[in-house]
Amino acid sequence: MSSTYSLNDLLAQESQLQFTFFNNQIAWALGCKLKQLAEKRKAQVTIEVYAFNQCLFSYAMPGTQPDNLHWIKRKRQTVLRFGHSSYYIGQYNSAKHRVFEQQDHIDADLYCAHGGAFPIIIKNSGVVGVVTVSGLPQEQDHQLIVDTLAELVESY
């Protein structure tokens, strides 16, 4: 699995794309902005913004499948467990020449290391949630989130 990003690039994204605060209204704005960008790119994706142990935004665009929700849950759980984007986790494991989902301590029904889930981080506090997209190739799912966060985090 080759990537246009190095592991350091992916960690830098997590370091840079952090909020000073986050709440339900910002979650809604994030979800809406993701939907708008996906529509602009003519991408058919399912979107979830999950924070504070609950789903704060969920939308399935026309052309998506119920299976996208299963992918979202597995990607989200990976970020919540390991504290990094699901794309980083996949690339990290690939660099170690192993398949994340085939490790003994990983239940592949609950976790996956495919791009498209990114931690919602409050500066100097930590991970409070996850924004997830499913429906595109994994690097494009990841990029859609990164591009959206880059626009939004400066406002909050």
C-alpha cells in the first residue's frame, strides 16, 4: 500500500489540524463542510462526526451503501483506540511489513486501518472524537477530511 504521505507527514497533519475548542455546533459545521466538499468533488461518501461518546453528525450521500456505515464504525474505533488517523495506522503497519487486521490483538470485525478516519483533537487536551468518511479509495477519504479540517480549524 503506497502513499503520497510519509508517516511524518501524517503525524504533522494531526499536530496541525487541531481545534482550540469543539462542541456540537462545530461538529455540525464540520459535517456540513465535508458534505459540501464531497458534492463539489462529485464524491459519493458517508460521513460521520463522532465526539463525546455520541454521533453528532451523520449523512449518507446518494449512491452510498449500508456497508459504508460498517466501515465508518471500524475506522472510528481504530482512531479511538490508537489515537491516530486510521490512514496513519495502516501506513505504520505497512511500514512494519504487517497487516493491521491480521494481528492477534486486533478483531477485524471491530477495527480496520483504512484511511478515512481522523482524530478530532483539542489543543493541549487530546482526542475528543473522530471525523470519518467512507466511500472513496482510502487516501481520497483521508484527503477529503484533511482538506475540510484545514479550512475549518482556523475558525475554532
